[in-house]
Amino acid sequence: MLGPEHVGRRVAVRIRLDDPEPGRRFTDITGELIEIGVAQWRVLPASGAVVTIEAAAVVAARPIPPKPTPFSEILELERLLAATWPAIESAELGGWLLRYAEGFSRRANSVLALTAPPGGTDAAIAAVTAWYGERGARPLVSLAGGVAKRLDEELAARGWEAEAETAVMTKALEPVEYKGEARIVHEPSAALLEQVGRGRPEVAARIFGSGPDRGYAEIRRDGSLAARGRGAIAGDTVAITNIGTLPAFRRQGLGTEILHALEAWGYETGARRAALQVETDNEAAIAMYGRLGYAERYRYRYRGPAS
């Protein structure tokens, strides 16, 4: 049987029918487990419409392996996520996007490579190396799931080292009324930029952006920015990043409250899906997001020449 630890996992549930037909006493539902409670469960099938199940009607339930994420979904999500985290400087190379942001984050300082290498791997890597070399930066290529499997193998054969494997997790959004203490603003505050700017708040501000498609959730306590997070809209997706809590205010659920505030804001702004990215060595965060209804869709990692 299933428990709360399976929220966010793909499951198969057998249900006893209230009004069975001859020879058909049960029905089966397969999908992502959204909620499991004493009275009811909720499952999100591939059809996209959440199904509510009376717990008393559940005959059997088990976790099942996730379906492979279609390449089309990976490509769509990667492009949407890239749009929510724009580099300061970028250039097209065939179907590749070269990004540079003075070293602020790997995402904004790497190549988004979602197609076959333009002109072949050797020519593409030479062009990438030269472009980043002109900026005094180490070349880095982002490789998403099975989409970039062949390129990943080719770079590995050239001695490029893998780093920062990251899980992309998503959650279907529903209309909810947020009643917590976090407030949403549309421009990052100086305190937020100081906390997440890695010593370069002015660069972070240029990447983060402002306006109606940017939401910054803040909880202030005792005159300090106790907890914060960022949401950015692209298409039907709100990308949630930079959730954090000051050490003095941890273990009070503020990070979860920030997440819920951004989800509610995202839905109100038109998003129907939330996405976040977590490095895979952060097992505690992945487990927490799973309990909050997020499911892993795919992973990506970076490769760069040996330092």
C-alpha cells in the first residue's frame, strides 16, 4: 500500500466501483499521487485532470516506475526555464545558445545544447571554447536528459568532466487561496539581492528581472528578510528558484510557505505548472519537494574541460 512518502511518485491504484457492472467490479487509475489522506486520495493521470478517490474504495495501490519523459517535454521545459533565467550576453551557434553572465550561476554561463552540434562536435566545441575564452570564462555545456546523450558521451571521450547533476521537478497547479504572511513584489529588494547575489547583486538583478511576470516572495521578521524566493513566468510554467531562509528562522516552515505563495501567484498569473531545479546531491530537498507534490521529470548536468 502507499503512504505519504509516495506523494509525487507515479502509482497504480485499484478502486472498488460503487455501482459495478456484471464482470466489472474494479477500475484502475495510473498517474502521479498528489495527495493521500484518511478520507480521500488524489491522483493526476496523464490526461491532466486530477481524480479524487475515496480512501475506503481503494483495494490495492503500489508505486510504479516513472514513464520516460518525452524528448518534446524536455525540449519545451529547457527552453522555458532558459527564458526565466536570461544571461546578460548570449549568442546563437546553430541550434545552441551560448550564455554569459560574468560568472553568476552555471545556468547563465553555459551553452544550452538541445540539438546536434552545428558543423560537428569538433567545430562546435572549438567555437564554444573561443567564445568563452574571449570573456575569460571556462566553457561549460548543459546536457539535458536523453536529448543530449550522444553529445554527453562525445564530451566525456574528450575528457570534459561532469558536474552539478540537477533534477528538474514539476507540479500541476490548482487554484488555491494563499492566506500566509509572505507578500509578493515584482522587483527584487536590496535585501534579497544581497542574500542571493553571491557578492554580485547588480548582476543578479539583471538576470532576475522585474515586472508582472516576475514575483518575489518575502517574509520579514524582526526587521530582517527572514525568508524569500523567486518566481518567473514563461508560457504555462512558473519557474521557482532561490528559496531560502536565514539561519535564525529555519525549522519554522517559512521555506514551504514561500513556495506555496509563489505557486498561488503563478496560478493567478496564468501558469498551470510549477517547475524547480535541485542538485541531486541535495537528497533532503528532493524528498521535501516530493512530499509537496513535485515529481522529477528528467535530469541535466554540465560538462566542462578539466580545471
